[in-house]
Amino acid sequence: MANLKAWISAARLRTLPLSISGALVGSAYAFHLGFFNTLIFSLIILTTLSFQILSNFANDYGDGIKGTDNESRIGPKRALQSGAISPSQMRTAVAINALISAILSIALILVVFGLKQLFTAAVFVCLGGLSIYAAITYTVGKSAYGYNALGDLMVFLFFGFLSVLGTFFLFTKHIDPWLFLPASSIGLLSAAVLNLNNMRDLESDRKSKKNTLAGYFGPNNSKVYHFSIVLLAIIFMLVFVLVMPFSYTVFFSCLAFIPLLLHLKSVYYISNPKEYDPHLKTVALSTFTLALLFALGIIFGQ
């Protein structure tokens, strides 16, 4: 039972709602335009969750063997750090999850494109492979991009653009330029969660030679950066909701802006890095709430 709890903890269940936020937005907009398929939606969600769990296991492994997860780290103790899971066990889990992610990706691509649209299917196979590679190499390897201040950019691209636009394309076989607004919003909020994590661990990351944007910016400029991306995310989503011919029910998604604005007020006064930790959950759940309310607004407004 203790081992099961360790694996559940390593999967970081609290990160899963954030991971599917982009898929919810892309699916809802496809539904609005008359494109939706329950099987495709189910496979998209399962594949996205698989990618996120793979990333969490790989992150635990990478930071664990490099010593980044140590006693000076403020956040919750990780599986390798605590000794609950051995490095070899985590490597096996990463390999198994990579295989599961690959199988789900191929199943999704076959359902969407079949064998008739080979070129487009091949492009998505490459994107699926790239997603698996990115999930693992965030902290694993000598050139891990999470250690070279590229984490924010990659999170923005994968959680925002690839998730929202890719999901929409799987339903419709085309890209709607308006979707770059909510895609940017979800991507920026996802990057904000990572930035909070990096602001919390700024000092321990520096000691471990883990270079992040927060480390380059420093405590004060990291706050400026954080305020900027959260406010831009709100503006992008607000513009999208206002300019598109949606039902009034979609405007309820703007309720998710309230906890985000209250969050910014709290962050302004934070001086102790430990106080950033609960705000990761606040921003992650607010992002998921924004996506969910948008989807529900689309469904009930039809």
C-alpha cells in the first residue's frame, strides 16, 4: 500500500487538470463549429494525461539523480528524493509510460486519419514522438531543456499551441486563426504555474545549477514577468470571448479571472519563497476552471 501511495504521489495528480485544459478549449470550439467525436475526444484526453504522467515520472527521475531534489528544496518531497522509489524502478516506469503514450497517440491518429491521409498522419506521429521526447528531456539528460531556461517556452508551446490547436485540428482538419488567442492564454497560464514553481525553488535551483527564467530574472523581476503573463492570458481569453459570436453562457468562463486576479494581489506581497507553493494549485485549478467553464458555456449555449 505504501508503494502504491508513492507511485500516486509521483504521478502528481494535481497537475493533471491543468494538462487537459488546452484539450477542453480546442474540443469545445470544435463542438461550437459542429465538429465533435466522442471517441476522438476520449483518446485525446487519455493521450494528454499519459503525456503528463510520463513527464512527471521523468521529472522526478531527472531531478532526483541530479540531486536537484534535496533537503534545501521547499516543495513537497519527491519519490526518488525520499527513497520510496528507486532510480531503476522510475526508469522502468518512464519506459512503460512512454510506450503507453506512443500506443495511445498512434490509436488516436489512426482513428482520426486512418490510412488515407498518410502525410498528415505522419506529421502527427512526429508531433506525438516530439511530445514524448519533450516530456522526458525536461530534466533528463545532459542537455535537459528545463536546466537551460527553456521550460517556460516549451510549456507555452505544448500546453498552449499544440494542445489547443492540435486538438482542434484533430476534429476539423484545419486551423482557425482565432484559436491562437485562447491557445496563448492557456499556454501563458501554464507557464505561470511553472514560474511559481521556479520562484519557490529559486535558491535551491541555483545551488543545483538548474538555470530557469526565474533564476535569470531574480526574485523581483520574476514577479514582473509573472504579472505580465497572467494578465496577458486574461486579456487574450477575454478578447476571444468578446469578439466571437458565442452564446452569453460562455461569458461565465470569465469567473475564472477572479481567483487569478486575487492570486496576483497575494503574490505582490510575498517575500518568503515558501508562500508561493499553494499558489501553484490556485493558478492550475483556475486555468482548468477557465477551460471547463468555457466548454460548458459552449455546450449549454448551443
